[in-house]
Amino acid sequence: MTGRKEKNKIKKCPLCSGGMSDGTTATSFFIGERIIVVKDVPAEVCGDCGEAYMKSIVVDRIETLLDKLEDLHSEVSIVHYEAA
Ligand SMILES: [Zn+2]
């Protein structure tokens, strides 16, 4: 929110210049021997190549979620973003 009037143009994918739209993605993190999969993460998804881009505020929230999961001892954890 810069105060300037934003142009309502469609974002382009940095990889293929395809059109981006809001969607969700799943992302995985490897922490030592453990794998944590986070599902239903809000992201902008390319309609052409399927590449997903998460906003920094979303990444911050996932990092908080991963901190909470450090106490778990399962090798594979699957969590939903909304549980963060
Ligand atoms: Zn693309």
C-alpha cells in the first residue's frame, strides 16, 4: 500500500511470462532428517507453467508454523497452512 493508485494489470510469471492468478500450493521443507509438507498455502500460481509464488507474509507465517512443529518427532509431517 504505497498510496499510489495501483494499475490493475495481471502479474506475469518470471519464468515463462504466463499470467498469474491467486490460488493455493503445497510446499515442503527439509529440516535435518525430517520432511514437513505444508498444504493449502495461498500463492500466486502461473496459469501456464504452474509455478507458485508465495508472498513474504505467507513465508513468515510458515516459518512460525515450522517452529511450532519442532517439538514433534515424526519424520514426515503434513500440515495445513490454516493451522498455523
Ligand atoms: Zn510460468
